[in-house]
Amino acid sequence: MQFRDMTADTPTLEAPRGTRSAFVTERVRDMITSGQLEPGSRINERVLVEQLNISRTPLREAFKILEREGLISIRPNVGATVVVFTMDDVEASIEVLIGLESIGAERAAERATEAEIAEISDLHDRMVAAFEAGELMTYFHINQDIHQKIIDAAHNPALSRVYAEECARIRRFRFAGNRDEARWTRAVHEHEQIRDALIRREGPLLRELLRAHHVAGWTAARRALEAEEAATGRAVAQ
């Protein structure tokens, strides 16, 4: 299985007026997630404006959102810079996500509506289709949506909000693990088990499957990031 990194393309954005900033935000977020915009690097507004065929206004609106998510920092006379996380920072966030999913899993198994379970199952099928097509970024977007919707199915708004915020901060690190084709394949199988446990409303099993899924994903991601650092001589997380 060979994947196509969809972030390698920089298509012109033709979003309807009023929604362009959302498109730009997603695009820049993906560029950070994939490493196209490297940790610690200054984001060149002029280059992005030309690449994405946009004005500076939606780009600066996107920067404000990404700063709130903790993905970039904005400083006077410097501009926007991609935030650098330490491996310890990410490890701590993974622990938090595991804890949040441990809380959410059993509640989701109890409280999810049949419509919510059907939506998650449909997303799983779309995710598998993206995997089979080798579309890594599309797969990743759907994957993240599945995890969020499982948490949302617990019907605890505070839990959903904190989970979404923490996920946004470490997207790049969760994405990195899927660059390992063997890990990507195993992750799809793990998601099949996660979906089936939710359908059967087996809360304790769902909790343990999600925990193991996160641990395995972070192990692969950390290995990939350390290999990238060794190959380039540049710290990807310091």
C-alpha cells in the first residue's frame, strides 16, 4: 500500500464568500500536520497568499484560530511561527487523551443513539475507502472525526470540548504514525474492532481498545519522528 500525501498539492481555494477563512484554516492546519510547515519555522504570509490564491485577510483570520489551538505563535515584528513541542509535551497529551477516552468510551456505549452509531459506522467505511485509495490526509481527517464523534456520543459537552482542544494541539504527532505503512494497516484493523465494540455497546472493551490504539499509534509516531530527526539533523521536537 502506497499513500498519496494530499498536502503535497496546493490547489487554488474557491470557497464561497464568508467561508474562505475556514478553508484557509484547514489548509494551513494540514500543512502543519504533514510537516510541510516545519516546527519552529516562520510562516511566510506572502508565499501562502500566492500558493493558495487568497488575500491576506482570511489568512490572518486563520492564524488567529491556529494560535488559539496552540499550533502557531504570533509575535510582533516576527509574525506567525509554527510551535515546537517536546516529546514529553506530546507524551503528556497522549496520556490526557487516553484518560478522556477512558471516560468517554463507556458512557458512549451507554448513551449513543442508534443514529450516532450508524454515523460512526459510515465514517469507518469512508475511512477504509480512503485507506484503500492510499489517501493519507483524507484518511486522517475521517479518523480524527471518528474519535471525536465517539467522545461526543458520551453526551458530555465539557468532555467533548477538552478532547477537541487537546487533539488539535498534537495533530502532527498523531499523523506521523500513519506514515508507517504497517502501522497504518494495523490501525485500520484496530478501528474495525473499535467500531464493532461500539455497535455491541461493550463499554469496557471499547475503553481498552481505544487505550491500546493510542499507545500503539504514539509508539509508531515517536519512532517515525526520531527517525526523521536523525535523517535530517533537525530536531522535530526538542
